[in-house]
Amino acid sequence: MAAVDIPGSKSITARALFLAAAADGVTTLTRPLRSDDTEGFAEGLLRLGYRVGRTPDAWHVDGRPQGPAATEADVYCRDGATTARFLPTLAAAGHGTYRFDASAQMRRRPLAPLTNALRDLGVDLRHEEAEGHHPLRIAAAGVEGGDVVLDAGQSSQYLTALLLLGPLTRKGLRITVTDLVSAPYVEITLAMMRAFGADVRRDGDVFVVEPGGYRATTYAIEPDASTASYFFAAAALTGREVTVKGLGEGALQGDLGFVDVLRRMGARVEVGSDRTTVTGTGELRGLTVNMRDISDTMPTLAALAPFASGPVRIEDVANTRVKECDRLEACAENLRRLGIRVDTGPDWIEIHPGTPVAAAPVTTYGDHRIVMSFAVTGLRAPGISFDDPGCVRKTFPGFHEAFAAWAGATS
């Protein structure tokens, strides 16, 4: 059995840092992800005046239910979407003047649905340059709460940010969602909020969050399911086996559903109480799959698709066009460069069987998921190179070494 040690979930680590900062008391986060994104989030908390102690295996956060200790701060969010969307929301619940900016890549990504909702709740928020994008400035005076309508069709992170804010408001929040993508990520948020003592419930498209704050706790971060997808796909492709411990039947992350896609394609999948194993069978069938709820694994499937016996059509993934890059188009362009026939539409991509040409360059667009996905393709297309292999530091700084070690150990 080839077991792989996958680092902690980026999504869970970011939510846990927000919850710990907002909670009453000191929270210990065990096995948090240490990457550029999460280090940027922790650095942002420090800039806002929170105390964050970091050891190799745990982070300790001294929560402040009343909001940031700093009354003025300038926070740089790097490339992190969770940092850029969650920290301004956290700051809005405090009292002070706070400015947030981000990398050029993050500046291009949309923010308007969230910032419009915060304005509707009375937050004094101003975009300094392009409306609906970073940089932005908040003159915080706490948030009263009440009813708000939100379009989360581009990103579920908008809804998560408001849900996390809810217990910190004076009256609580009632959020009506008109559209929602990546719904399993919202389920992660709800479960984690409850673990920190919040009262939150869902009735269809309406989410109700009661006031009352959060309680500090000790919280274990599970391995990142999106990152695990590259190893699961590699096993399915090569006819080998991989086991990821810490991801099993009780996992919070919807992206573990990627293994169900691999099962449909012909791989053998075993999901236990605390681990998941994927074994390649030598068969990869084509399929049509809706990946709206697990769209972060769309590039993984796209990179695997040429090796299927029939076309692979991935549908309902329009939101992948507004990630770190236009992931749908990035996958299409790179596959075509590898000699693979690809058709695309506004929210779908169809990839036809083919043999990738060797020694082809992959354009990463600075997107960690493009690199890690096409590393899977590289197992059957020797000589693939990346123009920016180091961008994996965003979520998995040691990816290349870990992937090569697994491939070498199982060859």
C-alpha cells in the first residue's frame, strides 16, 4: 500500500483561522496547512493585531470577539482568495480603518457580490481603483446584522464570508442566496461554525445565523481533498495504488467526491472511516460529468482525460473561469499544445482520447492547480515542462518532491 501524506486543507485552515481569531479564548489548530496562502492569512491576522503563535505541528490563536486589536492596518493578501475575502469581513466587525490589497492576480478576481452585500449591511467600504476589486478600504464600526441578499454563483466564498461574520453581528444575519456554486464548501463552513459554538441553520436558499460569537477550541485540520485528487488520478492512470489517511467517510470536504468520478471511469475506490484508497485497474472510460460542486478538481480530470477510452465532457464549470486564471481555457490550451483535441463552451470542456506529444511546455498562468494537474499527464508524456513550477507553494510547497517520491516508490 503506497500511502501519501497530504498537507492540511487550505479551505479548512483558512476558515479555522477566521473562527479562531473571532472566538473567545485561545484556539489550537493542529496540522494546519503551511503554504503561501495560509501564511498570508496568518500574516494578515498579525497585521490586524491578533496574536498567532506557530509551531511545526500547531498554530495557537488568541481570539478577540470584539474585533482586531489594531485600529489602523494595511493588509496585503498576496494571491489568497480566502485571505482577500474573509479578512475584510472579519475587520468589518471591529472598529477602525483598514485597507486591503492583493497581488495582480488576485486584483483581477471578482469581489463585488461580497462587498455589495457588506454595504447593504451598512459597512462603510470603498474600492480604491476598479469597482468590485481590490484594493479596498473599510471604516469599521461593527455590523448590526439583519437581512441581506447574495449572489454566490461565482464563488461560494462570498457566502462563507458572510456566514462567518454572522455570529459577530449584533442581531445576527438572514442571508438569501440567489445562486450558489461549490455548495459542499458551504457545508464545510456550517460544520466548522458549529464546532466553534455558533448557531446556524439552513432552510433551502435561506441561511440564518444567530448572534452570540464563537468559543475557542482545539481543532484538527484534515488533509486537503483537492490536493489528494492528483495522487488519486495518478493511481487511476498508472494502474497503481494510493492511500490517503485522514480522508474518509466523515470528511468535511466535498472534493473527496472526485474519487466517485474515478470509480465511474473504472478505478477501484475504497473509502474507509479514516482513509481513502484508489487503485488503477488498467481501464479508464470516458464519461460526462457535472462538476459544479467539485470544480477545483476539474483541471485534475481534464489532465487525466486524454487517456480515457472515450471522450470526457465536464459540464457546469463556468466559475473555473474566474479562479487564479481561466482554468477551463488554460486546460484547453495546454491539452491542444500536447496534441489533444479539445472542444469548449461557456461552462463546459470536452476532451477526446489521444496520445500527448512528449517534451511539450505547459503554461501555468501562475496557477498551482494547473501545475499539479498536468503533473499527472506527465506520467504518460515524458519531458513535460512548466514555465512556473514553483507556484505550487500556494497550497503544497513540497508537491513536486512528494509526487516524484510516490511515482518512484510505486514504479
